[in-house]
Amino acid sequence: MEIRLLAPPADPVFLPMTFPAYRHLLTVEVGPKLLGEAGSPPVQPVALGAFLGSEAVGLALLALPLGERETAELLSVYVVGEHRGKGWGKKLVQAAETVASNASFASLGVVWTEGGSGSQWWAKVSQELGWGPPERRTLSVLFTAQEALRFPWLDRFPVREGCEIVPFVSVTREEMEALKVSQEKSPWIAPDLVPWRYVEEGFEERTSVALRAPEGIMGWVINHALNAQWLRFTCSFIRKDWGRRGRILPLFSESIHRMVEAGFTLASFVAPVRHPTMVQFVEKHMAPWAQQARWTLGSTKKLQHQPQWVTRAG
């Protein structure tokens, strides 16, 4: 077996060896880590192919950030079924560590789904290679439109008096500028939840909504369509002093009804652990009625510079 750096673009034979969301990175050219993801940072992809003679039998895919030089990311590792159990996956991980180290990154990180395919293998290999212990990163739920209509809080909470829920597409430029000015003067929105971050590259207009108050826009639920049937609840927020007593729930209720009307049959929602209130909401008010609720875990390994030992495929 030989491990080689793949020259751009990688042979299409490698496309099935990584997740669909990352297949565009096999051009091995600088681009967004995730296509269609608002604010997705540009990365330099690195693809490592495992070969048995001329046969492609494995792939490790990395993303090297262009700005921050601390942590590179191992996106996926794959070995063709009949060649598993021979240590090749582990060698691909070691090759990825070498590449990240030689690119002057201090550490290499990875994120995976608890209980997902390959998670037991990764638990064993990461321990053998000295990776840090896994830590929870996000709680994600997947639910159908019919499951959403059974959420017990749906339509139970009224909109705050004097306010209205409007399509987010109707938020005016002046209202958006007022939000930005307010945020600059006295930050009150978590940086990863500011709405302009998610609307500049487009959003699902039929299901995304905002809470309009006399004081301005106070909350929002912004969604993106992953395909014709699958809706992702991307960004939800309500100003802290407005969020008590379930005040954001009317926004979710309205968005869910719009989701059903728009013909989406499946939806997903991801709550990062850095937003504990959001995680608690998902655990208590979504997960019990969703078909799937899973944690994503993350781990990192500190790197030391190592001599380059992988070859480049031409």
C-alpha cells in the first residue's frame, strides 16, 4: 500500500469515499468548506489517497484554514470494505497528521457523530494515536413534518402584544441596518447568530420568519433548504429580555406551519453546546418527539513537525 497526495482534481473514483457535503473539496482547490453554507470559511483541501498498486482503496480528506493557523480539520477517513481491518485507516490518519504538521498547524481536529458509522473504529484508533478525549460539540435532531406538528408547545404561546410575526424576506434594509448599529453599540446577539450572516447568500424565504416589534426586529428563525424535501433550521434567536416564557416559540410554530405548507417533509435542527439554553430546549422540547437525536463529538491532537513522507499522485 502507498499513500499519496492527490493532485487537483482528484480522480472521480474517490467521490464515494467521503461525505456528499465534502465531495466538492475533491477539486483540491481553495473554496468554502461547505457549499451553500452562509459564512462557511474558505479552506485549502488536502486529499490523501491510499493505493494498492494502481487500485484506489482509501481516502483521507483534510481542510486547512487559510487564516487561523492553529487547528486543521480531518473531515473524513474511508477504506474500501474488503481492505478494512488491515490498519490502512490508521495509516491514513497518521498521514493526515503529518500533512497538517508540515503545513505548520499546531493541532488537528475531528468531529463525528456519536454512535454513527465508524465511531467505534475511531474511538480505538484515536486512543492509539494519542488524540484528546472526545467532547460534546452539538446536539442535532432530525424530525418529520408530522412529528413537528405533534410538538406539545406548537401554537400554545401567543405572540407578544404589539408585535407581529412576518416573513423574514419582508425585513427592510433599514431594519437590518438598525440591527447592525444596535449590535455595534452594545452587542446583544451571539456572533454566530447575527441574521445578516445567514441571509447574504440566500435563505429559504417561505419558512424563515422574524418578530417585528415597535422597537424593531427582536427575533428570527432563518432556514435553508437542503433539498426539495429537507429543511434545515439554521439560525434562531430572540433578544434575551424578550425570550422569557417561551416567546420564541410562536416563531417556531409559524415556521413549522410554513414548512408543512411549502411541502417539506423532513427537518433538522442543530444546537451547539456553546448555547446551553438552546441545547436544553432541544433536549426537552424537540428530541422526545423526533425520529433521531444525536450528539456530535470532537477531539484534537497536538502536533509536532514531522518529515514529509507521503508522495504526490500525478
